Amino acid sequence: MLDIKQLQQDVLANKTAKGFNTTDIALEFCLAHEELAEAFAAHRKKLPDLGEELADVAIYLLGIAEILGIDLEAELVKKMEKNRKRTYMLIDGVHVRDKDR
């Protein structure tokens, strides 16, 4: 099993060692968005590097979490449990969260 906290630390250590940005959070979000767009393009064009592009997205998210002091593993576990308990209704072909539950 992956140790997400260790991955966060490793990502930040690599960014620091290479001299990459570790202070401009807005830039990090923009770069993560750029990587997500590259992953989408790889998927749409059926390129063989889709996995690598998704890894880039994950690396940016791990780095942002570490810079901000967020335990991403704990947040993922909490969010997955929250999503598991949610219910949805299908309205005109769209899943809409049932807010009463």
C-alpha cells in the first residue's frame, strides 16, 4: 500500500531540490490544471502516456497538499466515506445529489 504522507514529503523534497516553486500556491493550482488538461488530451487522442500524465496531476496535488500542510490521505478517506453515504437521484439523465439525506 502507498504511504501518501511520505509521497507528499517526497514530492516537496524533489521540488525543493530542483529549485521549483514551493511558495506561489496559485501557480501550483494553474500548473496542476495544465497537467490535467494534458491528461485529458492524452485520453482523447488515445496517446500511450496517459498514465504518466495522470501521475503528473497526482504529483501536483500531493505537492500542493504538502505545501499547505494538508494530510491528503486523511482527507481522501473522509471524502470517500462522505461520498459513500450520499444518495443521488437521476433527473433528466443527470445525477443530482439528494440533499435531504
